[in-house]
Amino acid sequence: MPADETPDQVPASLPPPANRAESVPEPAVRRLSLYLRELEALLAAGRETISSKQLGEVLGLTDAQVRKDLAYFGQFGHPGIGYRVDELIARLRSILGTDRTWNVLVVGAGHLGSALLNYRGFGKKGFQVVAVFDNDPAKIGSRVGPEPGFEIYPLERMAEVVAQSDIQIGVLAVPAAVAQATANALVAAGVKAILNFAPASLNVPENVPVATVDLAVHLEQLAFRVSADQVDASK
Amino acid sequence: MPADETPDQVPASLPPPANRAESVPEPAVRRLSLYLRELEALLAAGRETISSKQLGEVLGLTDAQVRKDLAYFGQFGHPGIGYRVDELIARLRSILGTDRTWNVLVVGAGHLGSALLNYRGFGKKGFQVVAVFDNDPAKIGSRVGPEPGFEIYPLERMAEVVAQSDIQIGVLAVPAAVAQATANALVAAGVKAILNFAPASLNVPENVPVATVDLAVHLEQLAFRVSADQVDASK
DNA sequence: GCTTGTGAAACGTTTCACAGCA
DNA sequence: TGCTGTGAAACGTTTCACAAGC
């Protein structure tokens, strides 16, 4: 950013700097969420400012990386001071899009689906589960989750409920064998993004982002690293 | 890897090619798990061979990337044919270290911990939950998980059980507020790696690998991408 | 003093393109 | 022909190092 007559103070409204995803490295976007999580913990602890060095330290990153990541989206820091915790939280939420509430549905009212419903903590992050679906006739109509619970709907009602409740994100908590078919149903129903807990890769239109969380994959990565360590230790 | 008088059939013992983690890109190791998952699905479907192009396609990768990733660990392919599915599965399991069983403990017998215990599917992947811990006195001694269930132990017994049952991996399913303290207890008990479901970064010795799965982080990434898409669409 | 923001250099990863082989 | 394995080129990300500001 050369001679661009940079304004001295932070402008009142958000995006004079590019808020565009364009040309921002994907790893940087992933770290934004980690910064936000850490900053929220700092805010709760009463911390008012933090430097890129300190923020990087708790996350195992360099100070330069923290600054670069944030600089992709604007100038949020104060030289000599660091970053104001509350200000940076607001900026990150705005960038990530979690300064508003996202309505979420869960498909699959099994063990994992129920656990997700019982997890408080999404709410604070801007995500609200508003409906639950399952294809098991024995479950339809019964209730799951914290009192008063959610009524379990059949998959057939998905499109209707998505439109009515303005649902943007679908959480897939179904067996791998039906994951693709269920993903198709989510897309057809108008869901804009999918968080997939089934151990399967999904084929969806490219404008529908998918995040797959496969517990076995994570365990395998740990196994690999422990095995490698043991080889290293024996040298 | 030039004139290395490559044997035609799989050698009886494992590592003529380097099994070392050294100099293998981390992203490549992550993809190994995805290849394995896909290959296991292919095997179940009766598929006998697959080319790097076909394997890449289902995962959204190029053929060259698939070949390069695998070539870091040896020459597993057959020119003109592709890769034999059963053979490559065996190789990947050996590389990842999941050709043996890993004993796993779960800390936190809440909603998520219980859901994990009820999840069949780890077993096939080489991971076996063998013990459950919680610090809630009301839960100690009761049983959770599929019949006959696991007796819930107090955290104090962790070191003893880890040694006795040869546990290598600990799964952290506790609230963020006690995640660090619980991680410390896991490390002190001799656990070699941690799968962390608490939304918090953990500070552990660097020889203890940690994989953190934070659902809110994944949802935020989806929110970001959906927001970016909407900006794109309006141009 | 300390800290940010940022070009440029260093490093790492992916893709290309082709020799070699079935 | 079809496919792997692999150097080399292209591309992307991180780190360095420093001018500018508090």
C-alpha cells in the first residue's frame, strides 16, 4: 500500500479496505477463526490490547504472520500499542460474517446429531440450530435436544423449512452410506453450505462450500505423527 | 527413485522405501487419509484397481498430486494399470500406522463424549476406545456407551489406566474452561497424542501432537465463504 | 522504547511435462 | 495405448527486515 493518502483514523463504516475473499490465502482465512477464538477468551479475561507477537505466541505463529493475515483485510492495529481486543473482535466477526446470526439445520438425530443439539456455544458464535431432520419413521415427530427440544421432521419437509426459516447451513450427521444422497437433498432444499460429519467425500455444486470433519482422519494423522516420533526417538 | 531393482510383488516386510515423515509436505500426509478412506469405499464396492486420475477426481485433486503424494513413500503403482486397491490400502495403513490397533481414552462423559463412544467405525480404522474419564463425582462409577458400556473413572486414575491398558491417544471432550488442565493431566498420564474437541488452543510439549476440532471454527469458515459468494454474485 | 504494515526474499507446494514401462 | 514416477518450472505462503507511527 504505497502513497495512497491513508486516512489516519479508522473510518466509521467497515469496508474501505477490501473485504473481498479474493487473493487472500486460504490458510490465512482459517487462522482468522483462531484469532477470533483467542481474542474472545482474552476479552473475557479483561484484556484490552494485544500485540501480534503475543497473539502469535499462544497459537504457535510468528508475529509477522499474524500481522500479514490481518492486513489482508485492512489496517486494524495501532503502532506502538498493538490491537484493541474488542475492536479486532468486531472486525473479525464482520469479515467472517458472524456479526449476524446464521440459521442452521441438523440432519441425522442419532448420537452425534443429538450431541450437537445439546452443545451450547454455537449461539455465542452466531449460529443457531433451528430445525432437525431424520429419515427414520420411528423418530419423526419425537423431540430431541435440550428442553423443550426440536421436533424431528422428515427429509421431505426440508425445502419448505429451509425457505420458511431462512436456513443457510446444513449439518450432516448421518451414516456415510447415505451422506451423498442427503447432501443432494440439502442442496436441493436450498442450503448454502454443508458441515459434513460423515466419513465420505461429497460431490456438490462448487458454489456450495463443504467442510468435512472426519474423526478417523484426525486420529490417523495423530497416529502417523506418533509413529514418526517413535522412529525419530530410536535414532 | 531410479534403478532400485523394484520387486514385482509387495515385499513381505514393510519399509524398503522411506517411511520417514521427514521432508514429506504436511498437506500430503493429510491427503493420505483421504486416499485411504476413498480406497476403502472402492474396495467395498469391489473395485480392484484405480488410476491417479480417477482417485484424484473424486477428491478434487489432480492426478499429478496423487502420484506425488504417494511417491513420497515409495513406488506403489503399476504403469499402464494404476494402483491395486487392496495393495495401496495396505501400504497407506502401514504408513499411517493404522495397521495395528491404537488404544484410545475419552475424557468427558457429556453429550459429545457419549456420542463418540457410541460411534462404531473407529474400530474398523484401527482405533479402540478402552476407557472413559470424567471429573464429575456424580458420574464416576456409572456406565456410558453401548452395552455393556464403559465404567467412568475419575481423572486421578488416568496414569494408572494409561499404563495398564497401553493407551496412546486421548480424546478431549470437556468444556473449554478445563481443557488446558485436562490436557496437562493427559500428558502427565503418558498419553502420546491428543484429539481436542474443546474450542481452545492447548499448550503441550512439542512431542505430543494435538489435533483440534472446533465446530464453531468450521462453521465460521463456511459463513465466510457463503458471504464471499454473495458478494461475488452481486457483481 | 515498542508496534504495525508491507515490499522483497526465502521457502514450500503444486503443476507441468516427459522418460520409462506394462 | 495408458499409466506411473519424477525433475523442473510455476505458483503460493511465510518470513525477513525496515520505514513509519505511537
